[in-house]
Amino acid sequence: MTIPSKYPYLTIFARYTALLLLLSVFQQGMAQEAGDHQYTTEAIEAGSRVYTQQCALCHGPEGGLIDGVDLRRGQFPSVRSDDDLRALVRSGAGEGRMPGFNLRPEEMNGVIAFIRAGFDPDGIAVKIGDPVSGQALFQGKGECTNCHRVNGVGPRTAPDLSSIGAVRTPASLQRNLLDPATALLPINRAVRIVTRNEETIVGRRLNEDTYTVQVIDSQERLRSLKKSDLVSFEISDSPSKQPTTLSSDEVADVIGYLLTLRGLQ
Amino acid sequence: MKTLKSVWLTLFTAATLSAALNVAAQVSYERILNAADEPENWLTYNGGYSSQRYSQLDQITPANVNQLQLQWTLQNQVFGAWQSNPIIVDGIMYVTERPNSVMAVDAITGRVFWKYRHVPADGARICCGANNRGVAVLGDRVFMGTLDARLVALDRINGQPLWNVEVGDVDQAYSVTMAPLVVKDKVIVGVGGGEYGIRGYVAAYYVDSGEQAWKTYTIPAPGEPNHDSWEGDDWQHGGAPVWITGSFDAELNLTYWGVGNPGPDWNAGQRPGDNLYSDSVIALDADSGELKWFFQFTPNDGYDYDSVQVPVLADIVWRGTPSKVMMWANRNGYFYVLDRVTGKFLVGKPYVKVNWSSGLDANGRPIPTPQPEGMPTYPGNQGGTNWYPPSYSPRTGLFYFSAWQDYATIYRAEETVFEPGRAFLGGGFSVLAPAPDAPTIGIGRTNPINNWTNEVGHASLKAMDPQTGEAVWSYDQFDVSDSGMLTTGSDLLFTGGREGYFHAIDARTGELLWNVNLGGQIVMAPVTYMVDGVQYVSVISGHAMSTFALRGN
């Protein structure tokens, strides 16, 4: 029986180190002109330091550690405007879970700039093309809809992309298309499970803990399995899709389309 | 009816008179000293001065543990991690709630007798959550430290405040989050604020008046020994907080305290020198506070490797010689055994992957191997372990604790100017993740979906043999764990984890015997006690404390 939840990741982990370094080079390579951010690069950089010192301990380096809040992607339970954000930082939130911060005006402006810039002080300028062409590519030549679902159309086996434009940065979308192996979130890894009843379940992992795993199987059924009932549980470390063969202009169009997907408005 | 009432009143009056003379019901120093002999109670944060978190109770056994049944639940009324450790005295439980409330609870039913609320001053600054880890008791009093760096004494029977004194300057970000330690006629606390450039200390107060008896800084002033481990005025804001309850050896009259990180946290180059006594254990005379010895785990720390773990004391035969030892799984990734009479290093070995150091020399001093900029450091910022209380079972001779395995951080150092009361961190860090946008682990768990997965780190409960310094067995979990440990006289080991499972494990073999999903992160240790012949086990998960006993009770 192979239940790879005990020590399977040592070698995988070693690989990630190299991968992470590669990615940082990749990112730098993509960093071009800062573009026309409404915030100055100086403010964003200053805000990056404030964020690291005052915010990152609880919100995490990626800003997504508090349930319901994703600072980098601009998801807040209540905040809309920058003034809302400023007031919240000053007075605290979450019934005392977040304390108020007495920041100087330039620190406050900086941290808001940093949050609004998607935590990206380098201002990565990803080429964004025509959404209409992008939609056609997404539904046709790109073969995206073979696995992905958008606004109620398409299979549920791969992650639903209906709001992907609200939760991912352009750089992240580009990386997913060009180099999915390095971009795949670990939770989304494909799994292959064989139960004691000799049933084979292939699907995508939704959640896992020490004793159980939750998946959506190839028939789009939500399955929760006890690991003690399994004969084998394999987690693939390669994504189920290959790097796209679309041209760079076509990739830009697809990104343009994906950025329009912002969920139910 | 009238007649009955008057009889009842007479009885009550008589009982009141005798209560005043009822010395046996008081929690005397002698009772705390011999806490191991009354396992029906849980008299200190760590279950006794040795901090073994071992109870002789053995009604619940490996054979019947699967008959455990929920007896009661107490819901917290506030959000945030509930890190409080309850104290149990003769059927009454004292437990704190965020930010600084104390409740007296019936240990059989979970119903609350009284609740005292202290509202911390607005200026209170806590880096990592409005935590309070519990109270201490002595006589008819309960003692609590507060987020605004005060120490409060309450009447144990009615919850009324008796005195309330300042421990530190709240405007300079001093705070108290630990449960106090009572020794003889004094109540002792340390201060938090290691992320704000405080100068740490441990201070003792007379239990009767709240008057300060002694105060010992964790950073020596000019003219004091080891001051030269700092340069310039770095010592004035060098951190070295003490935010976890210490231990006490009555025979040696020494209290032991783990000292936290130097500041700024991540820029070691900004504060050259060993930065004593940051990341050390210090032995202080219980009566005078005088420093008797110290042992530094991580000199000139640039990784936030607080040594705020619980000093676990045991008298064992160590490699053939009867020894008074101290066992310590440190945040820096090494497990240590020290001679607690002198502070001499006996053995130390890594229990997780360590790459900031290539090993320890003959005196236990680490050989530093700092990683190049941008490369991951093992263990990561939250450490190989942290403040969560371990356990030592004198029956198995093993030391148990929660480790974080395969967890690494990339640090970034930055020159930072100190300003009183403001964060003084010296850079930042990011957790090594398998993909650039992947979620990572933080201080607590706030998401029911583990979308960061074990690829960024996972829990490994380790059973360490102090003779060898190596793990005899380990028990892994998918998420990380901030749970402490409890061992019992029937060789059960109780612990939790961020996933919310409460586990009973065979303390000898590491075999899982029973578990239940309580649904919220377990970020403190379980405790056990006995009332009316029934053994209970209590654990806090999420916003609820759940108490179990064998079916039929």
C-alpha cells in the first residue's frame, strides 16, 4: 500500500528549490516597463517594506492567509475604495482580530499602493491581447474547454475559471499557459486512488488532511475518502495539461479574455 | 417554608465560618511543589514545576480510550486562536479568553461560575495575536498577565480584582501573554515585544501586595557580564523577550526561562555579537532573580529562532550517571539535553532538516552556515518547533513535541532604524512554496481547505530519547501542528494539530489509538484531571473547549 502522505516530498521538495529559482529568473525576464500604474514605483516599494514589517506576519507574504481576504488579488469582505482601506488599516477589523495600525501618511499610502499593485513592485508588464479573439481561442484551438468550465459551460474536472480574472494576476495567467508544471497549485494536483473495494478513482484533489482526502472525480462526483480504506493514493506531480502551443499573440489574447472573467457581478 | 429557610441560612452561616479556616482547600506552595502527587488537579501551566505535562492518572487506558465520550463543550465568545491552558483546582477550572478575561468553570459540567474582564489599553501592541495562555494560582488567588503589560491578582472564589500592577510600558510595546509562574510567595512573569525592540526581562511580584520583588533583564547593561556581546546601544532595544512560562527546581532554588529572539529579527548584521541572552535558557535564583547560568542556543540569530520553549526538567540516569537534566527541542531545529545544575551541554542533534548550521561543537555552539541570499533556510521562520508545550513521560523516558518538517523560509535582511513602540523587524521573509502563486502556511489556520498542502511543511510528532538525542518514533500529520502534548500514567499521549483532530497515541510505540475531529485548530496542549473518581481530558479546538471522559460517566 502506498499512501504518499508520510515522507513522499523530500525529493519533490528539493526540486522545488531549483524551480523557484528558475521562476524568479523567469519573472525578472518578464519584467519590463513599469507601465502606467497610478501609484509611483517609489510608493509601491516603500509600501512593500511597510507590508513586510506590519502586515505580513498575519496576512502572509502573499496576502492570502486570512480567510475571506486576499490582499494581493484585491479581495476584501467590505473594503471598496482606497479610502475604505485606509480607514480599516487605521482602526482595525474583524471584531478585534486585526489591530489598528498607526502608520505615517507616506507609509499608509505606500502600503495601499503595494496592495493595489498586486504586491508587484517590479510592475511586470504582461502582454494582454484581444478578449474576443481570446474567447474564440479558449473555446476552440486552445482546447481549454475540454477540461475547464466558465459561467456554467464546460466540465468541472479542472478548476472553474469563471472568476479567474479576479483572482490571478496577468503574470500568473501567462505562466499557467506557458509553463503549467511550475504554475500548478499543489492542491490541484491530479490524484489516482484505488480503494479496498477495488474501485479506481481519478480526479482532482479539493482538500486533504492526515486521515482523509476530498476529490472531484472524473464523473464530477464529490468524493470524501478515508485513507485507511485505500489500497493506493497517488498524487501526480505533473499537471494534466502541456505547455500551450499557441503563439505569443494568441496567448496574449487568451490572457485578455481570462482577465474579463470576474465571476458573478 | 419559613422555618426551612431559616435552618438553611443557619447552616450556610456556619459553613461560611468554617470556610475561613479551611486551609486544606487553599492552593499552598507545598501543594504546587508536590503537584505530581495530586494528579486529580492541574495546578500550573505545565502541570507542575518540572513542566513534564505528565499525569499519573490512568483510568483512561490504551484499551479503553476508544470509549471516550464528549462530556461538555465551552464556547469561546471571541474570535482568534484560543491558546489558553486551563488550571484545575479541586473540580474548578480557571481558563482565560481573549483578550484578557478569566473564567472559573465547573470542571464536571462546563458551566461558568464567574468571569472577570480586563480590557487592555488601546496602545497595546502584539505582533502575533491577542493571545493569553492562562493563569497561575496560589492560596485563594488567581494571577493573569495582560496584553497591556500588567499583572492582575483576582480572588479565586468570586473573581474580584485584588491588585493590578504595571509590569512594563505599554507605549513601548511591552506585553504579557504567558501564564505566570508562582514560586513560594512570588508570582513571576516575563514580557513579550521581541518584534518591537524592547529590552526583555523577567520580574517577580509579591503575591500579597503586587509589589515588585526583583527584575532581571535578559540583556546585560554596561558593566554587567556579557554586555560585550552587543555593540553600541543595540542592547537597549535588542529584544530578548520572555513570553512562555518557565520551570522551577526547588532543590536548586532555580527558575528556568526560555528567552526569545534578538531584534531586529532578520538582520543579524545590524547587531554584531552573540546578543546575549537572546535565544538562550537562563537560570535565575527564585528568591533574588540573580542569573546563575545561561546557555545560548543560537548566537547572533537572524532567523527569529526564539528559545521560548518550555524548559522540561527530569531527574534521570543519563548514560549511566544519575543526572538533573533539562530537555529542549529548540525552534532552531536542534534537540538538546543540558545539565540543569550548571547549564553544561550534554547532547544536541538536529530533529528536522537544518541548513543554517552544519552542526554543534563540543560545547553545543552551532557552526553557522548562512544560506546565500534568496535561498531557503531550514527550518523556516516559525521554526522546527515553537512555544507549544512538550511532554516528558518518566514511564517511557521519552520527550514528545510537535515538529514542523520540510518547512523552509527565504529571508531578506534590511537595515531598520529603531523607533520606540514600532515594529523592529529588519527585513522580511517568504515561505518556500512549490509554485509562485501557491498559498503558504502562516501563524494560524484560518481556512478549512488545506490549499497549501503538506508540500510547504507538515507536522511530525517526535518521541525523543534523551540518551541519544534522537527520535525513537514519529507521527506525521498533513498540516503543521502547534499543539502541545500530554502524557499519562497509562502511557497515553494526547495531542492535536491545526486540522482539528484530537489524537490519542500509544506513548511507547507511536501507534494511533483513537481520534476525533473537533473541527478547529488545536493550538495548546490538552490537560487531564479527575473529579469524583472520573478522569477527564480537556482540549481547546478552534473556539471551543471539549472535555471527554469514558462512556458511562
